[in-house]
Amino acid sequence: MDKIPWHLLAGLILGLGLGLLISWVIAPVEYTDAPPSILRSDFKEEYRSLIASAYASTSDLGRAEKRLATLGDANSIDLLESQAQRALASGEPSASRNAIAELAADLAQKKVSNLVTATSTRFLTQTSLPPTPTGTPPTPTKIIATSEPATATLTPVPIYTRTPRSTTTASPTAGAPFMLLSQDEICSTNISEGLLMVYVSDSAQNSISGVEIIVERDGDEEHFFTGLKPELDHGYADYAMDASQRYRLHLAAGSTAVTDLSAPPCQDSNGDHYWGSIRLRFQQP
């Protein structure tokens, strides 16, 4: 029987132990100037929070964009908005989540400004509704975009006009439910996807931010919040609809429940079909 080559085995064990000692203790690997794109997702969120905080102090949007680009994200705006919603839902400090939401809003505004020229205006026609009893939802009105005004009844509506931000936003009155004031179908080629567009205000018609909205479909529910797109309205929130689904929506604080919601079919001036949006306005009595 051959003898075990103990000297070779001992040399192998000694070399392995020495290699581990050097690589783990004496001279471990150190990452220097590593790109943020290799960070874990939770560390990326912390990095975005730092970028947003820096932007809140400097207002340097170009520098914030360059810093976000180092993360290698496909869509920084969507990720910032999602992070702001999670921060709001989890009760994180308002300064941090507001900074994230404002950075997302300003990036979105800049993106829109680059796409829309100063003369880009659409005109909307809307069938007027007869007055309805208090608390009774009006019949949905279909709004159709046209390329130019035809009669004096056409009202010019500038696309994506940034509204001045108020210094304070209203808070919902405790215990007061919300009523559905109006429900409109909107056909506009300027909206890239069918949206549930929700506006929430108090009894004095002041926009309310931070209102939780619950949308349900096929037994599942999702939550989103007003106030994350302040360039549109402090009381505004939207949700992208799947054209094949029907939805039920209500406010978590108590409201009229709106059922059987689905993206309305629309047609542009060339006869091409696309999916429209639904606008819902809630107000405290």
C-alpha cells in the first residue's frame, strides 16, 4: 500500500491557509472609486436621498441629474416617485420625502419642457352638465382634444403649465368624508397612457396632499398618495390603468366609492385609436 504524501498535503493546507490570511486579513480587497451603479438597491435608495437633499440645498438640477446618472437607472423619475411614496407610507421624516418628491417633480417638468414647445397648445371641448343634487355624481363627460379652435366655446388649455406652489397645503378635516364631485373621460394625445387622474380638495377647495387613495382590481388593491407631483397640483395623484382591467377606487379617509372604471377608447384626428384617461375630483363637504 502506497504511503500518503503527507508533505504534499501539509504544503497544500499551509498554502491555502496562508492565502486566506493574506486575502482576508493582511491585504484584503479594497474597492476604490467604485461606481454607484454596483450598489445594492437599498444603498441606491440612500444615495438618491442624499442627492435629493443636496438638490434641496443647492437647486442645481443639472448636477443632480449627473449624480443620478451614475446609478445607471433606466428611469430615475419613476424610481424617485416610487421611493417618495414608500417613504410617505412608512412615515419617514417629511424633509427627506419632500426633497425626493420635489426632485422627481422638477426632473419631470424639465423632461416635459424639452418635449413641448412654447407654442404647443391644445383646445378642449366639453359638454356642459346640468346641475345635479348634492352628493349625486354627474354623468361622465367626454372631453375630446382638437387641433384648433372652431367656435367661441373652445377654451385654450396650455399643456403642462407649471402652477405656482403655495407655501402651505391643506390637511383633511378629521372625520369628514369626501364626496365625488365630478367624473370625466379625457381623450388627449398628450397623455401617453390611460390614467386614473385624482384631485382631492377640502371644503374650501384647497388642494390636500398626503391623501391615501386605494384602487382595487381582481381582488388586489394598490395604494398611492396625492402631493407627489406638486408641479401639477398638491392634491393630485395618478395611477396607470391596464386597458383590459376594470377598477374600483375610493379614499382611505372615507369617500364615495367609484366602481367599474376602465380606460375609455379614443380616436385621434388621423383615425388612430388609443386609450384615454379618467379624471375624478373629490372634495370634503
